[in-house]
Amino acid sequence: YSLYLREETEVRALLYAATSPPPGLADFLGVSQITAPADVFRWSNRPAWLPMITAGQQPVYLYTAGALKAMAADSFDPRQTVLLPPQARSFVTVTNRTDARILRRSAGARRVECEIECARASMVVIAQTWHPAWRACVDEERVPLLRANHAFQALEVPAGRHVVKLVH
């Protein structure tokens, strides 16, 4: 690749540091298959993998080292929590998990889009490398795009039904 982003490289190192990747991190990254434990020429299904866009996680604020350590732990559950840097607190009103549903998802080379429905303000988490050139909008209104899970993206949406777009 011609471009390596530091944070993404640090997360990638977590994937290859052990004989098998941390399960929560593999789920978050959408790893649906992995080399079978007894046969390196066979794939084994991982039914717990997540789609690229998820929602409803509780924000947890950690500095870089803490976020990397949390993502490497067997207890990391990307369905329950999203790890945000402490400086993101000023942009986020969500404090707990929420009941949010992604109704539609689509992704392309320079665009990610979803439609979400939630009864309360909710976090939307995107398993795509964070880069400052990406811009986020909720119903065509620009919103802060946050670094999440150390190297990826998240944003907050208000209660209701909304269209979320990220463009590069």
C-alpha cells in the first residue's frame, strides 16, 4: 500500500500479535473467517462478526494506550461499547447503550451511508480507518466525526430516523 496510517498500523499489529486475533477486535473488523486451528489450508467460520456500520454502543473514554489494551482484551465487546478519546467528551451527549437500528447500509470508495432509527441519541460506529479528510453529515447537516476504537470512526445521531453520510 502507498499509505499507512499510524493508528491503523497499531491496530493491525494487535491482530497479528497472537496466534489468533482478539475476538472482539476481529468481530468489530468484520472478520467472518479465520484460518482453522488445526489446518492452515482450511477456513473456519466466525459467526460473531459485525457489519461495517453498527449503532447503539456506550461511549467509554480512554487515552491511546488504554484503548489499544482494551481492544486486545478478550472482554472487549464492540456491540456494547465504543472507545473514544477523552477529548471527544465535549462532542458527545450519549452516556449509555441505546436501542438503535441500522435500517440500510452502503459503502463505496469515497462514501459511506446508512439510515438509522433510534428512540434516543445514539452512537454510530464505522469500522473504517479514521482520516481527517472524511466529513460526516446527519440529514445533510455536518456533524463531528470522531476517532473511535483507536483508529476508526464514530459519530452521534439525535433521536429519530436519520440518514448518515460520510464522504471523502
